[in-house]
Amino acid sequence: MNKLNLTTRIGYGIGDIAICLYWSGVGLYLLYFYTDVVGISPSLAGLIYGIGMSWDAITDPFMGYVAERTRTRWGVYRPYLLFGNIPLALSFVLLFWVPPFEGTMLFLFLLFANILHRTCFTLVSVPFSSLTPRITSDSQERTNLTGFRMMGAQTGTNLMALFAFPIIFWVGGEDESMGFIVLALVAGLSALLIHAITFLTVKEPSNDQGIERVSGSLKEAARAIGKNMPFWLVFSATLIVGITTIFFGNNLIYYTKYALNLHEHQGTILFTSGIVAFLSIPFWWFISNKIGKKFTWLISSSITLLAFIIFYIYEIDTLSELLFLVAFIGFGSGAGGILFWSMLPDTIEYGEVHTGIRSESSLYGFMTFAQKGSIAFAIIILGMVLDTIGFQANEVQAESTLTNMKLIMTLIPSVGIATSLVIIYFYPIDVKMHKNLLKKLQEVTE
């Protein structure tokens, strides 16, 4: 089962379309939905968003611990795709509903809907991600499988970027609230269908393939992960990049609407960045297989860093100029997903060799804990920063507000990406090392 057929690769890859309909739906639009549709302050919006994402981050390691110890006739992780998606779809609709409440009741309802959705998302996303090391142990095949997955992920993001505002404008007109409900319904039903296909086409191996070596209590798994140095390098780099790039992604809609007066082109702008990132995946996939994951990270991140610096320096006046710059950023960042999700499985065997404990889904849970925890922290800070610089939803913004908005959405990500370059420089696992790790594990099991 090390080499996978095309049906398995495609079936797993499209599964991330469903995951990213939810993920990008929240990441691209929830803060805007809270401030410009529900009508709450950026600080309060950031707090609600951040609490929900923090809850998601905290529950990920526990979900990983539970998932890798699940045993059913459908497999270890696949049952969660089958049974978890209905509550996930319903919670997504609830998330984008404007309730008829005010004050404390409004805050409590929005917080409840957010936490409910994040819980349902964890129930599905952690087992889905954990399928990668489950269905193949070959490092290069994991890169190939992750390539299909990242193409699926970027497709989901592109669909949400391209069609969200056209649906919102078409259904809701000036009242965007009804448009968000229809958008959530369409996304949820689509995700249900897609994950049904993934469940049918992706089969977990009939042999145990490493899962029988999952051992230890949650405390022991955490202790083992603590000694896994390559994991912590990927963890740290992801944490820092996740915190800082949020300041660009969540500000882009505001900057487009208030600084450039291009609100009607939101779908085109967001889609341009996404489609370029999508088209760059095969390129970065090829480069990664040729020169390794570490050096591909260094090259792609350097390109992204340059793009952010140019975005800050250049005076953007037209739609075409903005599209060029977001495309530049999309090209560099297109490598991020394939590298992140293909480096992570390799650290599983490293940890097992050096600690004697294999932590598959637990490690994925801790990794997504970093990703979501960084987002929660960044969103809370971003909400407060928007209030501090004087942002007022659906009002003409002061010139100083727009200047500061551009500053925080470019220079903060630049610092984060530069820091990640230094961290990943010390990442030790290459193809040769990983083959030696697998050889040692085979000797132990024999």
C-alpha cells in the first residue's frame, strides 16, 4: 500500500475541497460578516472568532487521541467523514445566520454558534488529515498524495473566493445577510457530497500499517511529541507564519472595499490569488521532489516575502495592479500547503524511532492546534488593532486608518515569513534520512 492508485489520490485530494469550503469560508468572510453584516465592533468580532478558534485548537489533540484509537469495520479514520459531516454542514449555516438578538444575547449566540461549528469541524478535519500517514508510509508518495490534496484544498478555497460574493450580492442585494445563509447552505451540501465520494474511494489498508504501533496514554504521547525536534521546527514555523499572514488575508477585503473602492470585484480579487496558488502547486510539487521539502520552503517563502514588501512599497491605484500583486503573493504561498502537510507525516517516524511511541493523529492534533491557536491569537489582536486605527464599518475611513491598514497587512507577514526561513533552515529530515528511519522501524518490528 506504499504506492497508491490514481483513484485513491484523487478521492483523497477532492476531500480537501470540502474541508476548505468550511475553512476558507470562515477565514475569508467571518470577520467581515461580524463587522459589516451583523454590525458588531472589530474588537468584539475578533474576540468571538478567536475564542471559537481557540476551542478548535484545544480540542484537536484530544480528537487526534480518540481518532487513532477508533476501530470500526470502515477503518480508523474514515467513519468520521461519513458521520461527522451532517452536523458540520448544519453548524456552518448557523454560523452565518444573523439572529434577532441584541447586546449580551447576541454575543452569547454568536459565541455558541462559533464554538459549535469549530467542534464539528474538528470532528471531521483531524481524522481526514490523519489519513495521509495511514494509507502510505513512503515519503515521496506522501508528497504526491499531499499534492493532490493541496490541489483539492486550493480548489475549495478558489470556489469560495470566486462565488461567495456573487452569491451574496445576487441573493441579498443590499441586504447581505440572506446571501450569507444561501452561501452556507450551498457550501454545506457540496461538502456532504464530496466527502461521501472520499469515503467510497479512499480505503484504509487491510493491514495495520503502523497504526498498531500507536501506544501510550495522552500524557505519554504529549511527552513523546515534546522530544520530536523536527516536529517542533515545523510547528514553530507554521505558528509564526499563521499568526502574521492572518493580518493580510483578513484585511484584504477591508482594504479592497474602503481604500480602493473595488468592493464589487471582491470575488475576482480573492479568486486571482487562489487560482495562481492552485496553478503553482504542480510546479512546487515538482521542485520539492527534485531538491527536497526544506529547500523548496526556503525558495517559495523568499518569493512570498518579496511580494509582501513590494505590496507595501507600491502605490496601488487600479484593479489590474492589485490583481498582479495578489497573484505574486499567491504564487509564492502556493507551496505552503504541500510542504506543510508532507513534512508533518515524516516527523511521525522520526518521533517513533527516537521515543519508541508512535503518535499519528495525536501529532496531527497538536499540529493543527498550532495552526488554529495562532489564528485565534492573531484574529483577537487584529480586531483590537482595527479599532485602534479608527476603523468604522460601512463608513468612509480616515486616510491614516487606510495607511495603517496597509502597514499592518504587509510588514507583519513579512517579519513572520522571514522568521520561518531561519527556523526551517535547521529542519533535518530529507529523503535519505526518512528511508533510514523506516528501515530502523522495520528492523524493530521484525
